[in-house]
Amino acid sequence: MLAIELISNAIPPVHTSDSIQKVYDRMVEFRLRHLPIVNEEQFLGLLSEDDLIEETDYTVPIGSLALSLVNPYVLEEQHIYDVIRLFYERQLSVVPVLNTKKEYLGLISINTMNEYFAKLTSVANPGGIIVLEVDNKNNSLAHMSQVVESDNAQVLSSYTRTFADSTRMEVTLKVNKQDISNITATFSRYGYDIKATFNSTDHNDNSMDRFDSFMNYLNL
């Protein structure tokens, strides 16, 4: 997935001639904390609501203000992981996308990123979740997939979490089967440490809660 594929055209940028009031109204309308400033196709920087908090005259154009603009962006052919990194490291609500000539193409909003994460992690698909703890040297997704497929199931999504000063890592698997008892039994036979399991047949199915918690952890 490339950055260009997630561009939203529904949110227009602001211009230096726009008033502070217009900028605030647009931020409220789209529930954003940042907006790109663009003159024609030139990206000037990313405006934050914090840049305007001390201004009292909302009729003045933003081009007349002394703004401490930040300049984060990605190029259209960059991987979506670069976008995620910017959201996380810079605590952004939008990420501008430019072409190779550094011309503004559009932006990726936090709402678009949330939708992408939901699809990426197969949150909406029914099935079971298995959380394993493995040694870094034994992290073979191919073998884990074989274990899942041995019960006529498939891995819908997976992600890992590492721990500081540890040789262990956590692997979360989402599979397309609700009854995962045979799969977990097979993992146990192969010596995997099963930290937790969840499935949509019981009241403990909290895949959406786990997704929301993950997004809150990133503080996007």
C-alpha cells in the first residue's frame, strides 16, 4: 500500500489568504488539529491549532501571522508504514502527500488511517484471536500458519510486539475460525506459550476494543 492510495480529496487545504476563522471552522468540520497550507500547488507547511490559540482577531489572514510551521510530509510512492510513523512520531491528525516535484497532491487523515488499520487487522471479520509469546529466534510465521492451516483455517492478519531488554516477543494471530480450541491445542503441542485467546462466540470477544486500545496507544 502506497501513500497515494490513501489520499482523501474531501478535505481541502487552507491558503495564506484564508482567515483564522475559516481555518478554525474547517478544523471543526473535519475534526482535525492540523491542516496543510498550500498556495496553488506549493506546500508551505502544516498548520496546527496550537499556532492560532493566542490570536484574538479571527478576521486576519493566516499569511500575516508569524507561524512556527512544521514541514512533515510523505512522497506519493512511499509506503504506508512511513505515513504511520509520521502520525505516531509527530502526533499528527493529517499527513500531507507530495509528488516527486514536491507539489501538493492531497492529505491522509487520521480517520482514513483508522479505516485502513481496521481492514489491515481484519477487525470486522468473524474469527478467533490467538496471542503467542515466542523467542525472537523461533519467530517463524510460516510455521504458525502451518499450525493454523492444519485445522482447515487461515491467518487473516498478524502483528508482533517486542519488549525492551528481552529476547521474547508477542505474536497476535487473527484466524477465520471461531472455534480455535484445536488450533491452540496444536500450538501447545509444539511448545508455544499461549498468552491469551479470544473468539466471537463468547462475551469476551473484544477485537474492536483491542483495536481501539491499539489506536489509543499510538495516540493518533
